[in-house]
Amino acid sequence: MTHASKDKYLDSLLAAHATRLGPALADPSGYRVEIYYTRIDRDARNRPHLTEYHWPEGPSSYFYPASTVKLPAALLALEALNDLGIPRDAVMLTDSLPGISPATDSDTSHPSGKPTAEHYMKKIFMVSDNDAFNRFYELLGQEGFNTSLHRKGYPAARIVHRLSMPLTPEANRQTNGARFFLPGATTPLYIQPPRYYKGPVPGTPFPEPEQAGKAHYAGDSLMNTPFDFSMKNRILLGDLHHILRSIIFPETVTSRQRFRLTEDDYRFLYRYMSRLPTESGPADPKYDTAEFHRNYTKYLMGGADSSVRLPQGLRIYNKSGWAYGFLTDVAYFADFANKVEFLLSARIYTNSDGIIGDDTYDYETIGKPFLRELGTIIYETELKRERKYKPDFQRYQN
């Protein structure tokens, strides 16, 4: 039901809109641009038939995935809970690892004041919360996280560190214990001991040096060498695109690639992957919408720009990420009003001064405008495309 197209349709489409896409299109290698676009055609039984386009051709350059790793983290955490018979809303208390990671036994953003896996997932998808990812990294353990992704057909994945915590590789091999309780209970439903991964660095070797920039900061010192990402998280854009496809269209992937989720899990994911910070409900985390505006995590078409108004009826189910000059977004677009849908994933590197760690990147002038225009161009094209059968979006409505 999935066909990888070899024709030049996407090349021609991008070339026709080169002016709108800016300098990155003229130098995709320098900006490390990569795009996956999947066209969706439904049949009379509403089954999706997918045609996938990839641009540009050739081997992929390295990119730092930043917060996009939170997508597989949330999915694998759901799997782990299901395997253990733990409900999503069970209280999840994380034990401390002295000198590495503190205990987490409260969450003021939850109505009960206690952390739950479900609430962490809401934070991941609504505002890309780093702390929530770290709790799942610790729940899964470095070995469990990577082994699970490799078994699902993503052997290049290398998830080896928490986010926004400057720890050594050795410290990141250690993960905290955790305890789960049913709401209101005092006896643990499940106790997970702390873990230590002794094995080799996960992930198949990358075909080129995993570097970026011409200089980087090590503490306060400027080093005149590229920044080495070989001990940083890695996951390919194509893998992220296919992971998203396996959630939106689980029937199009093999049982090995499918995540072990319930129908209720899928409905929960669809609700919060598309929910905006401005749509926070009574049981959701509350956010300052001046900072966490409606497009805060919507890069493709939204441009992470509060002034952009997306078409009424359009929902974007996505996970974005940004760090070290890299911007990435992996998204499924569903326009309920116009019956339009497609998958689009893209990444770009924007760092004109070549220095990693100076917090001077070209996100606002090149990166975000590129992703905004790319999403808009594909959306406008899909609006005009004739479809024999309109999609039934009932699965995604909640």
C-alpha cells in the first residue's frame, strides 16, 4: 500500500517555487535540507494508498534530531506500559540517581499534583517538554530504548542522552528506578529498578563524520574545530517519517514495525499530537500562551509564528525539534473542511557563522520561513489535486 516514487515530481514542484523557499533550495547540501512527502489516495473502502517522495536524492547527511526523539520515546513508553499492564494515568514516581538525576514525585501542572505518564505525553506534544522526555528515557533505559527501535527496523537510531542535562556519556548509561501506583493507592503497582547499560554505543555506523560547524564552544572556550555529534542522539529523518506513518496509518506497515498500542492509545495520540497550547483543557497542563502560542511547535506551514493563522479545519499531527542550528518537523496534515491529507517531514541546518554553541542561528531568517513555505506549498498543491475518493477522517476526530 506504499510506493516509493522514482519520478521527479517533487523536484519539479520545489523548483517551481524556488523564490518562495529562499536560499536553502539552491544549496541543499550546505543547508543539509532533506524532505519526505507522502501523497495519500483513498480507495472506495477508505484504505490509504501512499506514494512517497524523497528530496534530494543521494545519501543523507547527519542532522541533530533534537526534540523529534520525543516521538518514539512517547510511543515506546506507551508500549512499555501496555506490556506491564500499567494504565497511562497511573502515578509515576521517578527515583533519584545521586549526582545524575533528581527524584520526581510531584507535578504541579497535574490536577492531582502527581506525575503520570499520560501527563508527560501531553507536555511532550503540546510544548515539547524536555523533562517529560527525560522521564521516559529513564523508564525505557538506554538499552531498551535503542533495542526496541532497532527491532522495529530503525537500526541507525542512537538515543544515548537526556535533554537539557549536561551529563557525561557514562552518566547517561545509568537510568533511574521508578514506581507506579494506581490513583489513590499506597502500594506500588510496579517497581522498576535502576538500570545500567554496559553495551557498545547503539546504532549502525554513519557513512560520514557526524559533525557540523567550523568551530564550537567547549564551556567558555571557543574551539576552532567542527562540533562532534558522534556521542549525541541520532535518528534518520526517513525513520521519523515512517514512525509517524506507522501511527497515522498502522495498517500500512508490517506487524514488526507497528507499535503495540490500543485503540484508546491511538485516539489519545491523535488528540494531543494536534492539540495546541491555546487549547489546553481542564485536565491538561496550563501554559502562558504569550510564550507558548498556537504555532509554538508547528513549523511546517505554521512557521512557529504566532501571527500565522492556519486554515480553519486544518489539524497538524506532528513532532518538531530545534537545537544547534537544526530545525526539523515531522507531520501529518488533515484538513477536515476540504478533505485534504498528506504526510510531510523536513529538516534544515541554519548556522551562517559556523559556530556551534553561540546561540546565534538563522532560525528566524532562513529556517522557519523555509519550513513555513514548504508546508504551505505542499498544502496548496494538495488543495488543487483531484481525488476519486475523499478521506473519511472519523478515526482522527476527538
